[in-house]
Amino acid sequence: MMESEAPGSRRRGAASRFGAVATSLILALAAAGAATHSSRAAAAAGAAVGSGEAGTSEPAHWVQKKFKFTYQGFTTHYSCQGLRDKVREVLLELGARRSDLNVHAIGCTRSIGRPEPSPSVGGTFYVLEPGSSPAGQSTEAAWRPVDVRVGTGGLDSAGQCELVEQVKQEILPLFSTRNVSFKQHCVPHQLAPSGSLLSLEVLKPAPRADSSPHD
């Protein structure tokens, strides 16, 4: 005759099997969580390395650029001298070499300080381009982030919206750039508080590793 299993033994066996299954499930979840954490950590490390590439130096050479820029806007009006100063400021932000930057007014018809209907400026400047020159000359350069800002902020910057838009269209192509982001909020005859946001990376001279205050 077969002996019947006691009810208590059956309950203990079921509980034991349930505990084993639960333990396996907990271990599996813990392993999955660890793998996810490792993946996220690796991704974060990769992102950190990628962001550091902007500061890596590379050979570049100076190239002369000539330009003529005529402003046509409805919201803000400039004198020839005022536009000259704004454009000079932007060129320096974008990495034009300061020592031989030349910006001058063209065809002004009104006295100094009075807004022109369509003020124009022109000139020459030197900008870095990747690689060595045809003669084999080069200088160390690095990609640097730049936010093109015109004005002193607030309503002053809001009034420069159309100027930033034209800078993006006509001046930016003269430079070596990458990762360009442009957000436009211009409304003719209205001040745009958010203005136009122009962000990018541009080649600029890399800081010398051996530079010192006595150089």
C-alpha cells in the first residue's frame, strides 16, 4: 500500500519550489539591472569622449576672405558706422584674425550716426581652414563652440534679430563651421524677445601648450 503524503509536507514542498523560483527571478532582475547600468555608463563615457573632440587640435591654415554686406531690415535701422561695428564684432566672434581685420563702410549718404536705408560694409579678413596651405604651412587649430550674439541683451538684442539672420545667410559661409544650429523668431516691425539664436562650432587657433605669462 502506498503511503499518502501529509498535507503539511505538500505545503512545505510547494513553498520551497516557490521560493526557488522567486530567488531565480530576483537574481535575473538584478543581473538585467546591472547590465543596463553598465550600458548607460558606457554610453555616458562615450558621450563624454565625443564632446571632448571639440577641443582636439588639428592643422589648419589662414586664408584671406573678401566680403561686402548690405543690411536690409524692417525692425532696426543702422548707420554705416553702427553696422560696421556690429559686423566687426561678429567676425571676431567667428574667429577672424584681429591683427589684420579690415571692415569699412561703403556708399554712405547720410551724416555720421544717422540711419541709412540700406547701409553697406565691406573689407577683408583672414580665417582658418582645415589642413595645410598649398605651401605646406600650418598652425594648430581647434573647433570651438560659438553663440553669435549681437547687442547687449534684452531689447537691444531683440532688435538685432534680422541682422543675425542675414549674418547666417551671407557671412557664415565664409568660415569653416560645423554643427550649425539656427532658430529664428523674427517678426518684421516687432521686437522679438527670443530673437534669433545662431550656435555653431568654428575653427580657432589652439592655445599653445608651452605658453606662459612671460611669452
